[in-house]
Amino acid sequence: MNNPLAPKWLTPPLDANVLAPGVWPHTAHRNADGEIEIGGVAVSALAAEFGTPLYVFDEADVRGRARRIRESFAAACESVGTHGHVYYASKAFSSAGVLRWMVDAGLRVDVATEGELELALASGVPAASIGLHGNNKSDGEIDRAVTVGVGSLVIDSLDEVDRVADIAEHAGVVQNVRLRANTGVHASTHEYLATAREDQKFGVALRDVPALVAAIRSRSSLRFLGLHSHIGSQIFGISGFVEAAQRLLDVHAELLAGGDVPELNLGGGFGIAYTSVDSPTDAADLVAELVHEVARICGEKGIAIPVLAIEPGRSVVGPGGITLYTAGTIKPIDVVDDHGNAGTRTYVSVDGGMSDNMRTALYHADYSVALAGRVSETDPALVRVVGKHCESGDIVVRTDYLPGDVHRGDLLAVPATGAYCASLSNPYNQIARPAVVAVHGGAATLLVRRETVADLFSRDTQLESDNR
């Protein structure tokens, strides 16, 4: 029976032990003992070796998604007479190991800060394969990017045209640049994830593009590659991307009268499944369809199809990641909600929270949860998985069902946490950030070690002086 406190989209599972298809990494399954295995490694072994909370990446899943997106995009581009570049949006998650997986899969890398740029370079990503974004780049960041020879730099404002040009001229190089344009397409996503609306910090209005491109073309130290767009994140379906492409190509066609416009970057934002009711279009299929739509629009306009680029992040690493937790306090609470519905919601506290997954607090994101270390025949109970921080909004999973006998010490797993969880992690309440491991072929590899209390205190200068 459905708990009256549950949202309408969530129904009690017939078997709370089943892992919802499309939400979990490809290799995730329950072994003969009933516990979840990923990459051939049981979650109990991972927890014993690395502790919890713990970010776990299915290496084969992540590498496979990166490769499939690139191959699908490349094949579609070839079929319409052009070629394309796939940039991995490293803000989703970046570590040396994962960035090397991306290079191995044939992807370029998109960065937006000094730290992301330096990590990419230190990881062996060729500078020519790096694209630099950012709405407020410092002169130092621009200088570093130009000096090392990044393949493209996205100009985000009129102010940046002369700043980038002057720095490139001083360095004696011609810098490839794109111009980020706001198409005005209002992607169907959370307000904070929509990035092409007029009233926000990124890019320039389409009406201002011709003047800025003229300014770019007037500087001999800049080479204009083309327009860049990003309409948002966690977007299902293709309609928003097609509408954005239509508007970009309208301006693209006008710009051809004044010079070459060799490329068009359509950004990323392809959604993934976080719950059993989510049904996103597979990113590899979506990008192929998008290429054919661009070709159709170009044909209608009578213009050549430019070199195309996309920037997937979440759709590459999101589904391949899970977070392991250990359950602590279990607290059933009788609740009457704002609509007068009465029922029991069981609060399951875990040893992490908004320090390792900020998305639920930021966006009211929905996640799923499973009992990871065992199976249970107990009837499912409506739960809310919460963290240990001093915030009532410290919620990891807002609503899902777990077996009613969930208890202290149980291992829990939250799937689809490969993107924007480790990246947004923080030391709130002086809680150390989790380790990150990759699993593959029955072995686990530590990608990022667990933060220690000593790490947390290392920047406190007064503690340093006390120890002298």
C-alpha cells in the first residue's frame, strides 16, 4: 500500500531488493549473498577497505559511455559531411584517473577555472585538447591558458575580447576563441540549472553577437571559431537543443557574410535517470539525432554544416557512480503533511550528508537508495535518508522505500552520484570528504584518498603557530 506521504510518482516496490534498471551502473548486481557488487567488487569489501561515505565509480561503465557518445557523435557527423569534437565537462567530476579515461576514449576536456585547467594539464591532457570557459576569468587564468596553448577559449563578455586579445598579443600567439551566446531557450529544468535565459550571468544576448564578433575579428591576435551555447543541465529530450541550434544557426548564417565561422559548439546538459520513473534519451542516441537536425537546418538555410562540438559531463560519469553510506540512527516519525495526509516517514541517518551530496539541498534533486549489504523480505517502508549535519535541509534522498527492517550498521547505496557530488563536496561541520575509488574486473583502485582531520586543519594558521 502506498504511503500517503509519498509523492504521486513514487509507488512501493514489489521487491525492495531490486535495483532499478537504468539507474545503476552497468555492472551493478546482487551476488549470491544478496549484497551489491559493482565492477566485480562487493560493497562490504569496499567499505572495509576504504570506509564510508565512499564514492565508487564503475570504470567500465564510465569509459564505455564516453566512448559510445564519441563514436555516435563522430559517425553522425561523418554521415552529414562534417566532423565533430566531444569535450568532457570536467566540472561534473575530475580527477587525474578519470581525465585519463576521457583522453583514452578520444574526448577533449572542458575546464572553467585555474584549478580545473591545472589538473587537466597535470593529468596529461594535451593543452590543444582543452577548452576554457568561465564568466569571470582572471587575467592570470587567461594568461596561463594562452601561454600553454589551450585549443579554445570561450569569450563570455565584451570586456573579455580586448583582455584576451591583449594577453595573446603580448604572448605572440593567435588564440582560438568562441563566443558564448544566450539563445533564450528556456530549458525544462531547475531554475539554477537553466543557463541560456537572458537574466543570468553567462554569455551575451544573440542581438549583441554581431558586434562582439566584429570586435573579435578586428584583433589580429584572435581567431574566431564560432558560437557556443549551453541551455542548461539535466535536460530530457531533444526539442530544446534543436530550438537553440536553430537560433544559433540564424546568427551563424549572418556572420558568414563577414568571414569564416568554422565551428558550432552546442554545449551539453543531457539528462540521466536518478529514479525508476526517469526516462531520459540515451546521450549517444540524442547527440546523433541532434547532428542530423543541425544538418537539416543548415540545408534549409543553404549553408555548409560547420564542425560541431558538444560538452557532455553528467551523462558520461553520472550513471557510473554510486555513494556508499553506513546507516546510523533510525527514527520513524508520524507526520501530517501540508495537505492533511497522515502517515509514518522513517528517517534514516547516514554518516555523510550535504557535505558529500549538495544537490538535494541545492535543487531538491531526487535520488534513489538501496539496502546494499544484504537482502530483506520485510515489507518496504517510506524513508528519507538524511545526513549528520546541523541543518534540517541536510537530506540525501528525499523519498524512497527501503525494507522496513533497515537498521544501524546497514550499508546503503545511492546510485547516479558520479556527477556533481564529489565536485560539490565540502567540509561543512568539519567533516572530512570521502575517498573516491574505481572498480573494474574485481579490483578497486583508489583515485582520491579520504580527507583527514589534519587536512581540514592544515590551512588554519593559528593552529600552525600553536604547534611551533
